[in-house]
Amino acid sequence: MMRTPAPHPRRARGFTLIELVITLALVGLLAMASLPLYEVTSTRMREAELRQALRTVRGALDAYKAAMDTGKLKKNAGDTGYPPSLDILIEPQDIEGAIPGVSLDGTPLPPQRIVFLRQVPRDPFFPDPQVSAAQTWDTRAYGSRSDDPQPGADVYDISSKSTRVGLDGTAYNTW
């Protein structure tokens, strides 16, 4: 008579303690290695935002000055032609000397206006999100020296208020 072999006892499924410890150690090692890379990438992105914000606002300041110099905006005697604040750049300005238009049905059209920015960009390195975007920047007046920028009656240039140093070794407030 032939006997059928007895079934082998099944081994319990699952991970051993040593397998779990090794897996956790590898995951921890990967996390430690990727954290500095994340921080550098995050800083690089904020630096790119800062460069773009500076270009945008400086372009709007130049456009405002050009509009003043060409007579599109009203310029008082003694004005430098630069805006008195950053907030002026987002307000519609009436174009001087524009001929009022008339619509097809004969109603007068509103005066022609120009806007230089839709919104003032924020300094990405400014810590307080409650502060208005225009207040996150240091401003330099037209009459102040380049080696000692000071705010004044107009806004000739802007810079970051951050005292941090960028990845390229230069301070953000000198960009």
C-alpha cells in the first residue's frame, strides 16, 4: 500500500524583524540624502521668482518713466518722472491729450487709460505673508546714491529686503 506523504507545515507569511529594520534603514538613508537636494531646489526656485519679480517691477518703472517723458502721463514741474510708490503702477492712469472717443451709438467713451502692472509681485524671501506686496520691497529714490540707496519721494529702483546670501554667493538685496 502506498502512502501519501504528509503535507509540510506551511511557513508563516510575512517579514522578519531584520528585514523590516533593513528596509527602514534604507528608506531613512534615502530621505537624508534627498533633503539637501530638496532645499537647494526650493531655494533655486525662489531665486528664479525673485529675478522675475525684479525684472517685472523694473520694467514697469521704466515704462512709467517713458510714459511721463513722452507726455502720456501728466508731469508736474520738478517731478523726476518716476512713480511716487509701487501701488501707482497697478492703478489705471489717464492718458494725457487722448482724444475722447465716441461709440457707434453716439455715447462718449471713457478716457483712455494705461496700467503698468496687474499686481505688484511679492518678494519671495519676505517672511510675513500678511504684509502687502508693495511693502515687501526696499525702494530707492532717484536722488539717492547707488552705494547708499534710500527711499524718497519717488521709486527709481527696488531691491529685496532679505539679508540672505544666494546660491551664487551674492546677497539678495544687491540683485
